[in-house]
Amino acid sequence: MIGEWLDIGWVDEIPVRGSRTVQVTGGDDIAVFRTGDGKVFALLDRCPHKYGRLSQGIVHGGAVTCPLHNWRISLTSGEALGEDKGCTPVVPVKVSAGRVLICRTSVLKAAA
């Protein structure tokens, strides 16, 4: 851990257009996504609609599609796109020297 940031591993360990999950004690998992252009995002690993695991969805552009009912969720804002309504918490993430770090404080709030 680096201050308020939790080191979760190498960026290359997250597949391009894919995700990995980070288990949070006493809460929901965090899904960490890597887009086709190499950007990294983190969301609470549940769709706001029926709580599908977003980490099992398809990453395309700046969104992930929920595997249960095809809701598209913005990786930037956590908002459902299109006519759907709902939001999943976003967890701040950064990449430093090839390592992915997520904000520890935000993880605890999102998982509560």
C-alpha cells in the first residue's frame, strides 16, 4: 500500500478489453478494467440493475456490458448508458511505473 492507494498488481495482468477482480473484505468485489487503448478503470463489481458481475461483461470502448441483461455501463462515470437508469460506484485508479493502484478510501466506501 502506498498511502491511500492500494497496489493491486501489474497493468499487464489485466487483459486488454478485459478485467480482473479485487476482493474486498466485508463487501462487494471491485472490477478493474483495461480498455483497448490501455486505459484502466475500476468500478464496484455489480450492475445497478440486477447486480450482475460487471467483471464478466464485455469491455468495448469506454463501457462494459452487463452479462445478465446487456446494460451498458460507462467505465468513467459508472452511469448506465442509453435509456437505462442507474449507477454503480466508481473507484479512483491510477497506473504508476506499470503498477495499478486503487484508492483505498474509495474502495471501503464503495464496498459498504
